[in-house]
Amino acid sequence: MEKYLIEEIKQMKGSLLGIGITSEKIKDAINKNDEILICNLLEETTKRKNSNLVAGKKQRKVNIKKLRKTFRKKRTDNVICNLETVKKFLKTFVRDSVYINKGKLYIYGDKEEIENLKKKYERYTKDIKIINKAKQSILVVNNTNTKNNKFKDICYWWQDFGQSTLEIITALLAN
């Protein structure tokens, strides 16, 4: 998985948003790529001083709940994300990641969770690939031709909310 992401990072240009990247090899690849002009990293959802710095790159602290406000529409070229970091923010993260990204979106995590996440991204675009590695998978979403609609986003949010409440109710009844 790391090898694939490192190869993709070597080809990236423009701006990069990294969420939950913990691997030092991936951070070094970002550092070595001179074509990445702006690099914003969010390593954790908790606040810690200087936890999001990569030496030599222009950066700022990013709040995951305010992605839409911080990056504006279609301003970020590439996004690399760890699914474990954004798992509790998935209701809004899917629509926000499509809104801010104009290039490719890479999400890596558990195979089953990636399959479920693929269904949510298929609402916006059909240009989606899943790359299966040993224990984890990488979801690659090409957001070059995606468009957001405020009404659809609200409908999708309510649909996800209904599904999550049904899952909670069935879990309670099963116990």
C-alpha cells in the first residue's frame, strides 16, 4: 500500500491535503516532491502544537470539521486520507472531499469499509478504482468532472443519517 501511494505522490503536482498520514516514508516522499507547492497535513483530530508540519512546505493548521470553509470549491489538487482518522466524520467528509478536490482522492483503510465508502462516492462519480493490497485497500476517486448540488447533498445526508440510525436500532434489538 505504501509503495503505491509513494509512486502516486511522485507524480503529483499542485496542492496536497493529507489527513491522518502517519507513515514516515509517505511524508518523506511528499517532502522530496518539488512539484507539490502547497501541502496541508492533518495528522490527528486533536489539537497538538506543530503536529502537522512537514519541513520545507507551506502549511497551515486544518480543522477537519471546517474543510469546506478552509479550502473553498475545487481548490485542492490531491487528497490523501486515512479512513481511520475520518471514520467518525464520514457523513460530511464525503460531500466535503468532493467539494474541495479537483484532482484525485486517495483513501486507504480496511477492505470492507472501503467497499461501503465506494457506494457513497458512486453517487457523485463513476470514475472509482479500488486497489486491494495484503490487509488494506486504497480507494482512488477521480474528481475532475464531479459536481455538487446542495439539494442532493442534503438528501444524501438524510439518507446516511437514516441508515446509521437503523444500524443502531438493529444493534440494540439484536442485543
